[in-house]
Amino acid sequence: MIPTDSRASAFPAVSLVDVASYLPGEPVGTDYFTQFSRSDRMAKNVMFRSPKARHHVGQDESDIDMIERAIAPLIARHGAQYLSNIDVLITHTQMPTNPVTGCGPEVAKRIGARPSYAYDVRNGGCAAFVHMMSLARMILQTTDARTALIAATQNCAGPIFTQSEIRKLAQAPIPGDGCGVGLLVKDDSAPILDIECRTYPEFSGDMNFTTDSGRKYWEPGEGQGCLNFTESKITKVFARGNRLVPEVALAVCDRIGVKGRDIDTFVTNQPNRLFLRNWHDALELPAERHPDTFDQCGNLFAAGIPVTLDIENQAGRLRNGSVVLLSAFAHAGDFAGAAAVRWGAAR
């Protein structure tokens, strides 16, 4: 019997009862990028070894459209009225379609909901799904709210990484677009056993969005916006990522009383093959217990965990009653999070 988080024992249990996802359009093969690629030392770096395919968001497809399409399977399984009665709505979008208002209220409008708590969160990066689980659980445990919907959207692969100059870069083929959502309920049907979130502000300035022209991204002028990488930064990010994901994962394992090697399923963000191998090796887990969607979807950033969870769940590879451990790090290492769930989701 695996105990629940002792620090949360005074609070009601909160469960992750279902997940769903959406991948836009047809898969885009790597040959799309190779026709534009240039000779680049960075292309030889293990961080930039391309997936076989990825999906790109449609030109007129908004983050709200993506979330609505990801929610559709939840509506099919639980009913439109159930989703319209959601108490808490938390969203994270890599590149908000409307940077002023965010997408929360419009998502609520699309599903006919009027949540008491609606938040758009910008921090959390690739670990945003765990971050939103933590926030939703806190609200459910300390208020009258009973249900929460969390949504993580990655939508910058198509718009940013296919620009005429950016698509030539080594990092261009790595990201894919997609959206994953989770449904949380105040009950003990599929309880969240423990969550660990850590912020590392000393690493917060090591990943920048730049136009390489000196202009701010919102100013008119030349230069195409993209994340800026240097070889020295890549080395630092690689070292941090190797360390942070197992650290927070094993901290959760320690508190719920299991060894890393005894976890049934380990789901992480999906940045590249080498990270995936190193992370399950650090937990002494066989690769088959660490689902890998990188070649199918590319790096989905914050959507990586919920999309991978949904793929595994729909394939019947997540056994109800098993322990599923989620873990990820964000950006250049400024945030990391892990959560353990006793699985019991619908499919």
C-alpha cells in the first residue's frame, strides 16, 4: 500500500481522473527541414538530433481552438454538462494568440463553463502540466471547488520554426505542436500521491527569445524571432536537465515510500532521445516503462507529458492502480516539477 503525501494528509484527496490530447494536422516529416538546412556545427550536437515527425498547428488555428479540440474526448466521456460545471480552469500556452487577455475566459466560453477560478500561467515551461496540477490541487483542497480542468498548449513549432531563416537552423526540426488536458476531481479515485515543484531563479536568464536584429519582438523591423542557443548554453542546459528531472522525481518517490526502479510508468517531457535515456537510467527503470513519443511528436514542451499520458492511456498501457510518475524541467532549468498518481483514468 503506497501512502499519500504526508504533508497533504490533513487535506482532502485530489485525483487526476482523465487526460486527453490533440495533435494538429498531418505529421510533418524531417525532409521538410533538410531541404533548407545549412552546414552548422550545432546540428551535430546530441540536443538537436531530429525526431522522425512532428505536427504543426494550422495557420489560422488558435491556442483556444487547440484546447477546445483536446477537450472534446473529455466531453465525449463525461458529458458536456459535466465539463460546463468545471470550478477551476488553468491554462498554459507557449505562444498566446492574444497576449493581452490570455485564453482562459474564451476556453470557458467555448465549453459553456463559468469557473470560479480561471488562471493563465506563463511559468512552468515544459513542466507546466505538473505546475498546473499543483495549483489545481491546492485550490481544490482549500476551497469549495470540486473539479478542475488544466490545459497545456504548445503552438510555436509551426509559426516560429518554419520561418524562412529559422527553418535552416539545427533546432528547427525538434519542436512539434500539440495540446494536452487533464481533469482533476476532489475525490480518491485516482489520487495524486505527492507533488514536488522547485524554482531555480539563478538559471532564469539563460534562455532568451531574440530576433538577432536588436529589435524587441513586438517592434516592426527585420529579423525573425526564435529561441537563442549557444554551445555553452546547450552544455549547461544538458547538465541541468540530466540532474533536475531525476532529482524531483526521486524526491517524490522518497516521500511516497517507493524506489525509482519500482515505478510502474515514468512520463517526462520529451526534449530529445538522450535526455530520455539518461532519465530512465537514473531511476534504474527499463526503457519500456518510460514512454517515448519523441519520434512521433517531437518536443512538445509543456504538452509533452499530457499528450504522452493520453497516448499510453488510450493504448491500454496504463494499468489502473499502478503508480505513474510525472517529471519535467523547464526552459534552461529555472523550474522543475514531479508528481506521482495512482492511476485510475477513464479511456
